[in-house]
Amino acid sequence: MIARVSLEIALRREFDYAVPPDLVDKVDVGSRVQVPFGARKILGVVTAVAEESAYTNLKPIIKVIGAQALVTAKVLKLARWIGEYYCCAPEIALKSVLPEAVRKEDAGWREKLFVRMLPVAGEFPKLPKRQQDVWNIIEEQREILLSELLELAQTTAATVRKLEDRGLVTITNEISERDPYAREVILASQPLVLNPSQANAFEKIKAAMERTEDDKREPSSTLHPLSSTFLLHGVTGSGKTEVYLQAIAHALEQGKGAIVLVPEISLTPQTVERFKARFSSGKLQTLVAVLHSHLSAGERHDEWHKIRQGRARIVIGARSAVFAPVEPLGLIIVDEEHESTYKQEEAPRYHARDVSIMRGLMENAVVVLGSATPSMESYYNCKKGKFTLLGLPERVDNQKMPLVRVVDMRQAGIKEKGPPIFSPQLKEAITQRLERKEQTILFLNRRGYSTSLQCPKCGYVANCPNCSITLTYHRPEQKLSCHICGHSEKVPSVCPEPKCKNPAIRFAGTGTQKVEDILGRLFPHARIKRMDADVMKRKDDYRRVLNEFRNGAIDILIGTQMIAKGLHFPNVTLVGIIYADMALHQPDFRAGERTFQLLTQVAGRAGRGDVEGEVFVQAFTPFHPAIQYARRHDFVGFYEQEIEFREQLKYPPTGRVALLTLKGRNEDKVKFSAEHLKHELEKLAGRAPAPGAPVAVSVEEAELFDLGDKPDPHGTSAAPVNVFRDLLISGPAPAPLLRAESFYRYQIMLRTRAMSRLSQSLAGIVATLVLPDDVTLAVDIDPVNLS
Ligand code: ADP
Ligand code: ZN
């Protein structure tokens, strides 16, 4: 027997190994194995098993890691698609499907060494100081993990063994299972009676689940193969989560499991609790595993294995939970599907929403994307008849949407000295809330005090020495700091230009610290708290401040995007958005979409109790469509006008984008390399894609996914047609953020409708492209961040 293995080192090919007779029973597709490679021993994953190999003299596999194949054949197929589509080496794609804690050799179901104290018979012996110190800790804890003990006592295992020799303690091997939510008390919840829109959505989802069960998507079916992907468009509070819960219950009834993706920031204990509560008892009882980055490696390992063993049928997690080994998989839910955090910003640069859709297609699972402000991509796919649109137009409690008032800051600023922070209207509204003992949220997506330091005399601006941005002034620490690389320096007291030395240097621009400061002076009796990355340092801070706010111990909460998401406070009747158009004028075709989403989300924080909410949107471009449609809570209106602009420029969703970024410390070399790359790409525009290696998913299948309404009719023909007729190459140009962490960056942007084919060809180019040693190329397919 032969095993084909993808190695965990950056090699773009696979190797055949012999399977020794004693390992034949253990080696399967997905097994993690250790193999010899030159003089080294390396870890890899078996991607195929075969009777024979084209090579002779195969080296044998050394050992198999873990009892069960860690990567299921299905997840393996998905990883290969990621490698193909996102244009990265298969071993990089493979790496991402297993959490680090599971991948490491020593992280099997390893038993842990526990130290336990024994009853002392007779007189307690006199111990040397080191042993006594260790004993004191054991005595206090009675039972402790050896590793924890060593850390606490700053000692070695040998010292503990001495205590064992004296008969004072035992050291034993035991499985220790960790439960990150062990301390939460969870009360069981029952399904609610759905309102008509919820019921309609649920019925459609259920029908699709039964369809996938019955005919396994017969080719004769007239439905689009993606019609089992749903977009659930419902304002916040419209009861989406209840629909998810009932759909999950249905999956369990069918004997299948479910994956729920939520943005990292919304993975609060409350969210997790809602899912655990529903399935904590009754006939559908199952464990709910949680996967996210705040778990310890051990917790992550255990959660993952609970899924792999089939004990947890439901997984709730951030981006990478899309790879959870749920089998069989009936349902994938992507909540807040428009969130940019679903995109991974390092290789493999996958988008978890899109991976979900692909996984659903491969495993016959139903996919539900939910949002109050869907992405342009998903809504477009509904319009094109690919996805199925479901709407929850009203809030469950029939609450009215808050009244949104746009304040023209050009008017508001006339009488003030500097650029204003609070319009008279907003000030007045805050005063009212304080009088009525209602709460206010103020939103500004920029931390720090002032956003730049300038000299009005010579024009000096304090810039980061490593990045092409200005330094932000942080008043509590009296520092200037860079929000990209973290560089920080003291605030100069005079202009640092040697010829200038002007003492009247000025801070400009407003951050959350300044808002807090000025607010404190305007309303000296108000209880004000700020919530941004500067004050929320510890894991618990976030929860603590929110609790204070919920309990009414805070009148005004100021914050960055941290407070924009899913918070529900009945007593908040006013939301103020300090600069609504701040993100609007950035060099990114999604600037309008992001602003619309953010305003809608933030505005949704107001008026969720009995009192109607009011939102003040302060803007310098008050008539911008993103602001005006958000004011009217009109997603469809926004979509209709935005899609025109996207269509004109072939931006997503009407075309697909690949962004190639070259970076290096020498600007000339980077620029030159970018020109060279462009030259190679231009050759591509004139020819058919290279016949690549066999792919995990046929190009036709993958193209369902691309934006052409139909797969290219010439795609399957053998004649070398040019499928890149529509390929647009822009650049190279300096990246919007030319310099970051002392690297210069140049970009080339590609636009096409046939992205699956383009990625295949790009892989060929990337593999043969010769770049100077100190210049690197990053390929980002469907980029979310263009800077
Ligand atoms: P969303 O996920 O769309 O923000 P939720 O599912 O959180 O909305 O629903 C908002 C609130 O309404 C929750 O407190 C939920 O328990 C309640 N709710 C949802 N559906 C119903 C229903 N059919 N009947 C009564 N209450 C409901
Ligand atoms: Zn910097």
C-alpha cells in the first residue's frame, strides 16, 4: 500500500510513501503521519492511498498521529479547493483546516499528569525548602496538574518526584477534558412560536433540507445548485436567531449536525448561551462546541475532538469553525454574513462565507446567510437567481425603527472656532436624555485623542517613521503612536524641524479620548465611559463595562466599532454618530457599503425598549447616498444605486477582483518587480489558462461560484480559447498605504468574471515568477481590505 502525503513544509507537491504492514490499518485519507524527508522527520497529511506508485524505492511512513483520521476526506477536498481558488500552496490550505492545538504532534488525546496529595501517616517529615514550597502549593490545591504546579512553584518535575518517593503525593495519568463554559449556568430554552415571516423562512429552509436528503440534488432538477443557499435578510431584532435555532433542530432530527459562524466580536457568552440552552436537554440534546481565538490551546483541542468524535453535533465559532469536522453536516449558518472579519488576512486568504457555500455544495448541506445589511455579493446572488432570498421585514416586538436625523456639520460648524465635535442638536438631545435618565451611545470609529500633530508655521506633520500615516496623539500616556506598527514616541514641545522650532505646534482631528474629554466638560455630572481598544485591554473589561451600562451605572457610553454590534440595551434612546462620513472618502470601492452598514448597525442600537429611539448622524457630506439610505433604513434602495457604480467599473459583485501586492524594503526593487509581474500578466490576457493539475472541484462546479451568470460556454472545449477576454489589469500603483512597517507596497488589481480560471493561471505565474530576494508577492483573491 502506498500513501500520498502533503507535507507541512512549503513544497508545492506531494510525495509517495510506503505504508509498513503494521500501519496499514491505521493509514487512511486524512491521517496525519510523520515521514522521513531527507535527513529530517516531517509531519504531513495523507491525501490519497493507492496500490502502487510511479516511483520506486519509497521510504516508509514512520508513524501515524492520533487514532482517528484528523482531516476527513470531505474537509480535505474543501482544503484542496481553497488551495486552488485562493491561489495558495495546498499544504498552507491544509494547515488552516486544523487548529494549531490539534495539529501539533503532542496534542492527541493526551492524558495529563495530575499530582494529588496523600494522607500523611504519622509525623510530617521535615522537607528541604524547595520541596516544602512545592508541598505547600499541593496541600492548598489538593489536586493539581503537574504542568500547572511546575509553573506555579517554578520548579522541576524531579522535585515533585521526590515528594512522590516520600509517599506524600501520587502522580497519575488522566484524561482531563476542558470546558471553556463550565462556569456558566445555562437554563434550558424552548422553541418559540414563529411569527408569519419567521415561519415562512423556516419552512423554505426546512424544505431545502429535506430536498437535499431526498434526491441528493438530481442533475435534472430545475433549481440552481446554489438554491439551497439562503440569504436571510432581517433587521436586528427580527428574530433571525430563532430561525437558526429551529433550523438546527431540524438538522439534528435528520441525524445531521450544524455549524454556526459568527464574527469573533459577537462570540459573547450570551450568544453561545442561546445555542447551548436550546440543546442542553430534551430529545435533541447534544453538546455545543465553541471554537474561537480566546480559548486556550487545550480548550480548543478538546472542543475540536468533541466534534470529531460526534459528541458535539453543533459548533459555534469564528471564521475557522467552517472547517469543523461535523459529519454528516446538514446546515451551515453564517450570521452577520457581511462582516469583513470572515476574510482571513493572511494565506490562505479565504472568505469563510464563501467557503461555507462551497462546503454546502460539496456536502449537500443547506447554507443560511443572515444579516440586517447583506453584502452586495450575497444580495446580487439572490437577484441572479442563485441564492434564495428570505425576508424578516419587522422587529419581533413590532418596535418602530429609530428616527434618524442627519445633521449637516457644515452648518453646525459656522459659529464654532475649530471643527465642531457636537452639533447644538446633539448637545440638546444628550441634555434631554440625562434629564430623563435615559442612556446615550456615542460612536466614533477612531481611538486616541487627536489624529495628527502639525506645525502651522512650517507645515511639519508627525508621521510614523515606518508607515505612511500620521501618528495619533494619546493624551493619557502623553505619547504619539502609530496605529499600524505600534511605534510610539514622546510628544515634542516645539516643532522638531531644526530650522523652525515653533512652540505653537497644533493637534488636529478627533479621537474617542477627545470626545470623552469634551463631553466631560459639557456634562460634568454625567457618568461617562469610553470603550475602545486602548481601555479594553483585558478579556473581562468588555463584559464588565457592558454590565455596568446595562445596570444603569453609566449615562453615556462612547466607543469605536466595538459598540456597534449586536448590543441590546432597552434604556438606550439616543445614539450619536460623531463623524458619519469618516470612512466614506477612502480609496476603496466598498467605502460606501461599509458606511451604510456601519450607520445602520449603530443606529439599530437605539430604541429597543418601550421608548422610541432617536439617532443623530453628524456628517460633512449629509447628502451622500450611503448616509441618506441608512437614514431611511432602506437597504434595497442603497443596493440599487450602489450596484450601478459597481457595474460600471466591473467591481464586485458584478466582477471579481484579485489583488496582487508586492512588498519590500527597497522601493525601486518593489516597483520594478511589479512592472515585471504586470508584463507576465499581460501575456495571460491573450491566452487560455494553462492546463493545471487536476482540481478538487471541477472548474464548472467552481464557476457556479463565480459571477458569470452561466459558466463560460467555451470553458470545457479543448480548443485554446481566450477565457480572459474580459480581464482588466490596473496598476502597478503604490498601495493606498504605500509604506507599512517599513515595507514599501505596490499593487496590481485584476478584474474578471471567471475567477476560478484566473486563480489557476495565477498559480502558474506565481510558481515561475522570479523576484528579487527581498521582494515578496501576496495574492489576494476576492480581497476585502484594499489598503
Ligand atoms: P435577531 O437575531 O434577528 O437580532 P433575535 O432572534 O435575537 O433577533 O430576536 C430578538 C428577540 O425576540 C429575542 O429576545 C427573541 O427571544 C425574541 N423572539 C424571536 N422570535 C420570537 C417569536 N417568534 N416570538 C416571541 N419572541 C421572539
Ligand atoms: Zn507605523
